[in-house]
Amino acid sequence: MTIYSKDPILSKDKPLKYLGNPDAYELRIIDDDEDYYLPFMDIGALDRKDEIGEFESLAFIENKTYLAS
């Protein structure tokens, strides 16, 4: 979230809907079997405790089960 919100292009073009609420977002592995770069939805999102440095690319997406309060 920090990297996304500090990126001048991303934060201007698509600002975070739930800034400051990490429960609203998740990281997913990119499905490399597709022609387009899509999040791999057949497995769960990465756990927040997982190290992300081992992945070449990840999708940062809204958590579809998040309920805004």
C-alpha cells in the first residue's frame, strides 16, 4: 500500500479506495498461463507474513470479501 500510494502515477490515476486499511487489499501471484497478466485466483492470496522478494511479479488488488465499516 505504501509503495502504491507514494507512486505519483498510480496514486493520481487510480487512488486507493481504502487508503490506510490493509485488510481491503491483497497480493496475488500472477497467472502466467494466461495471455494477459491476471491474478491467479485458484489459490488464496499471499499471507501478510510471506516474503514477497521471491516473486517476479504480484497483483495488488482489492479484497473482494472486505466490508468497509
